[in-house]
Amino acid sequence: IGLFLFPTGLTAWVLAAEGVSPKVHNRMLAVWNICYSLFGVIMALCSLGINRTSMSWRMESVFWYMPIVGSLMLGPLYVSESPEMMMGKSDRIDRNESSLRVWPMVGYLAATAVCWSAVSMSFYALSYSSSSLSPDIYLNMALLAGIDCVVYGCAMPFIDWLSPKWAQLTSLSGAAALMLFCSTLPPKSWAMMSVCLLGRMCVDVAFSTIFLLIVEVFPAPIRATALGFSNIVARVCTAFAPLLALCPPWVCCLVVVGATSAAALATWTLPQKTRLLRGEI
């Protein structure tokens, strides 16, 4: 599961994005992320219930992973190839844009990897450190997942108005400022939890735009490779996120500040596409 689950999800996003009009990418991603967050809420509630039973860890693992195994086995049988790849659009792409080994694509790839790493680590750092934010860890997880659902739905007009690049730059800068203020608040207080929720809202917006920018910045022939590389780097960085739960809350906040600040600078270097090029006009 661990080996195939995340690559399957990333490939599914690329396939879905290439199969629909760019006009609906933002809305499709909002539905995608809302479903993911609703699953997080359900997980928090189920974990609370399971924690009060005598279910063994083996049965709990079967309970969580059997639906995923079934989906991964049956889902590919009903999926066809990407229309964009079938139409042969790669033949009309400039030579400098068809390889990740040439400039400026290699620079865009590095900037994208920084953004993915920062957003992923910040997202999961807040989740893993939730036990330090307020006394009830299950309530914290449910609140974080609940705020995710709201933000993913409300972020659509914000992203459409600013464009994915500027929405990501704004949200990452806001997250850095909020988490810097959060580092000065007393741990396990509702003040810290409230500011963390605001910071999580900013990270959620960036969690949407990083997927949109993958489609905008990289042509179809190299899109999946760029997505895979960025995700590998992000997963390596995110592997250290659970360790932040062992640190004082202010340390976690400052790590998020550094990560989101670096990602904001990296976002600045990404190209800006006009509404016409994005297919919105």
C-alpha cells in the first residue's frame, strides 16, 4: 500500500487534469481535496471510536486498508488513456520545454520541488503536532480536517481572481506570518489552536495551487515526471514531520515559517500564464 498508494493518487490527478478543460481544473481540484478532507474527518471520528474498543491493531489495519486495496485493484480497469497524450500534443511543444534537463525547465522543477516540500511538510507538521496545540488530539484532527473542507471550497474564487501563482505566493506568505506569531503563544491554548487553524487555511490554499501549477508549468510529456520528482523530494522532507511532535510547539511553528518562506520565494520564480493560455477565455 505504502509503495503504490501515493503514486497512484498523483497519476490519477494528472490523468484527470488532462482529461477535462482547464476551465474546470480549479473546481475539480476543490472537489478532490474536499473528499480527501472529509475522509480525514471520518478517520478522526473512527479512530476515537476504535480507541474505546478492544480491537487489535491487526484488525484495525484490515479495517483501514481493505477498501484501498479493492480500489487500487479494480479502478485501473475502468480508466482510459489521457486524451491529451492520445492527441499527440507533444509534437507541437518547443524543444526547450520537452525535457527537464534544460533551462528553464530544470529551474522550474527545482522551484516546484521546494514548494511541494514546504507545503507537504507544513501540512503534516501541523497534523502530527496537533496533540501540542490543544488538550484533545481527536478534536484537533477533526478541526483541522473540517477547516480543510471549508477552505478548499472557498478558495476557488480566490485562486481564479489572483491566478494559481499569485494565490500560492500570497497564501505561503500569510502562513509564514501567522506561524511566526503563533510561535509566541502559550502551548495547548485555544489562542495557539486558533492561529494554527488560520495558518492551516493558508497552507490549504497552497496545497491546491501546487497541483494547478504542475499542470500549468509543465507540458504533458514531462508533467508526470515533474510531479513524481517533486513528490519524492516532498516525501523525504515530510518524513521528518513526525519528529516535530516531539519538539516544543514554537519549534514546529518556526520550522513551518522557514519552509513556507522558502516556498514563497520559489513560487516567485515560476512563470505566470495569462488567462488565455490557461484556457479560461
